[in-house]
Amino acid sequence: MDQRLDEDVLASIGIHLDPDTNGFLEAACARIARRIHSERLRVVGFVPSDDKVAVPPVIIHLGLALCQLTGATVAVVDANVRYPALAGISRGVRTDHDDSVFATRWLRDSLALLTPPRVERAGEVVPQLARVLVDSGDLFAHVLVDLTGFELLGEHASAAACMDAVALVGRAHRTRERELVELANLMPHGRLLGVLLVG
């Protein structure tokens, strides 16, 4: 796929890959990618501290950094089936299988963006996510999952339990330590990778 076309697709949903404006983000993602790869973490979930944190741009950049570091295929999964952030890139596209809620869009040949092309039922989230993680075992070296919306559904602990590790994503100078500690206490014991501050 043409790199310019990739960038146009992402720009259409508000994600820009311009290295001149994203140099700091790319450097931070390269460090995180090295840690994920060195600790052999295959599936990492990202939980936002509140509804104003945009996880998809961060994990798309992180996915690209993992692709560059490893040369392997990486998946970014928009697991929020109620309000899919990346639905715009797969609107009108059929799902991967009749029993799947996800459609796949390849970016720069080795980064797969999996997103529901339409709003789905909330109760399908964890089973569909588990199916993707099992089915993708041989396809992807790393899977990065946006767990936005799970706290609203009361399923974030179940979803986080499917992950090798979970990172919390907060807003620099806005998210309070107390909020992060409360959220960290809800995560499965021993799986917290850390906190990523954005913005």
C-alpha cells in the first residue's frame, strides 16, 4: 500500500504521522516498543484514565515503532465496539469473518488496524476480543489493544485479564495520581506495565 495513502487514511480520522511534529512521540514510542519487545509481551492493553484521553493515536504510533524495531507484523485493536474510534477507516468494509465484529485494514504493509466497522452490542466485547487474541496468535508478534470504554461497561477487568500487560494512559498535567492509583488497583495483579502520560 502507498505510504501517502496510509497517511491520508489516518489523517481522515485525525491521526497524523508527520515526523516533524511527532518527533518526541516517536522517540517515546521507540523506548516503549523496546521494553515491550524485550519483555516478550505479546498482548498489551491500554486503559485511558478518563474519556478525554485518545488512546488510538498513541498505540498506532507504538505499533509502527514495534514494526520498525522487529520487522514483524503488529496489530492495533480498537476493542471499543460501542464507540469505535477507528471505525472511519473500515466503514463499509465487511468484517473478517461472519462471526467477527472486526474488519482489518493494513497500514504500511505490516501494521494491521482491527476495528468494528459499525457499532456492536456491548456484551460481545470480551468474547470477540478473546477470539481475536486466540486467532491472531500466529499472525502477529505483538497486539496492542485500546480498552477505551471498558470501564463504562464494567468489563475492563475481564478484558485486562486477557492481556500479558496493561498500561494506563493519562493526560500530562491533568490526570491526578489518585485517579491512576484507583485505576491501577482495578487491574489484574502483576500485569501493570506502567503509566503513559500524553498531551
